[in-house]
Amino acid sequence: MHPYDDSQLTASIRIRVFDPNKMSEESTWHRDAQDRTVVILESAGWRIQHEDEMPITLRPGDVLQIESYTWHRILPGTGNLVAVIKEI
């Protein structure tokens, strides 16, 4: 079971909604198979952490480039995290 729900818009674009109640305190480190552009639509205290880096706070309007096969994790805030994800 994933800590998020997806709504597929096109073959390469989806809206992902993370629910803080479905997240574990120590979110799972993971790598994605494709490069991604992520646009944050809603966030209240959510953070992203890349391997060997400190977490950074996500804010509405932020645009992130996540390269394929790089380790990262999402750390929960309050309320939902809503993002548009485009796989490149």
C-alpha cells in the first residue's frame, strides 16, 4: 500500500496526493527509474531529502528536478502534499 494516491493525466503526467496519516515517521528511501520534474501544488511543512543532504522544505510553486536512480525520501508535514509529477 502506497502512502499516496495518483490521478493519471497523461501517459507521463500525474497528480500525486500524499496523506500524512499514511506516511511512516521514517519515510522510505527510494529511487525512481525515470527522471522527474515535480511541481508542488500544496504543502505544509513537507520536506524532501536527498542522499547525503539535509532535508529541504517544500513550498507551493517549487519545481524540483529529480534524476533517475538518485536516492531520496519525502518527510511528512501537516495536511496533504499535492504535486504534479512529469516523467521525462
